[in-house]
Amino acid sequence: MTFAAAIAGAVFLALSVLHVFWALGGHAGSASAVPTAGPGGKAVLHPGWIASSLVALALFCAALLVTVRAGLIRAPPQIPPVLLTIATWVLAMVMLGRAVGDFRYIGFFKRVLGTPFAHWDTVAYSPLCLGLAVVCAWVALSRR
């Protein structure tokens, strides 16, 4: 479990760094990271630096949460263990929700197909979110 938690923490941290890169104006990889309304269509989302920064912060917090709950990093004594467990379950549900998607543009059950984002969402993003959801649930269930 600790190995899986370490990998999940590293993935969350890497995604956080990527979002910081985008928040600072980087463009590498961003063309396949935003859903479009169809092949050749307009972007559905237009995340600016504030949104990218908030996502980066959330992903960094997710990395901390998983690694702290797994015992890889020591939690401050003021934080009750039950709070960490509940937060890890919430994170697992958020990741599961992202994997399932909105039934239109994102997730396993999206209807808009044939775009670069849809391709990568099917082969990488949604499976990754599902895997992170499973690891987060496993970490939440573990006894430490």
C-alpha cells in the first residue's frame, strides 16, 4: 500500500507542477488537455492562470493527503486521523467522479469523440483518474 501511495503522491505532484507550468504561461501539452466541442471545434473550457493555479494547489494538497494518510509523511499532531481518512475518501470520490465524467465532454462515458482531448481522455486521463481513485480508497481503508 505504501508503494502505491508513493506513486499516487508522485503523480499528483507531477500534475501539480504541470498546472503551475500552464499557470505561468506554458503551452506544452495544453492542446490535448482541454476538451473541445468536436473535431476542429472551440475549446469548452478557457482556464486562465487563476484556475490553473487553483488546480495546481488542489493537486499538491492531494499529494500531501495521500502520502500523509499512508504514513509516508508525518501529519501535524493537531490533525485528527479521522479527518485524514475522511478527506482521503473524498479525494477518492472526486477522482472516481472525474473518471466517470460529465457524460458529454470528459470521462469514460463522454459523447463528444474524435478530438485530441477525447482520445487522450480515453486512453490516459480517465484511466489514470480511476487508478488514483482506487489507490486513494485503498489508502483510506488501510489501518495505520
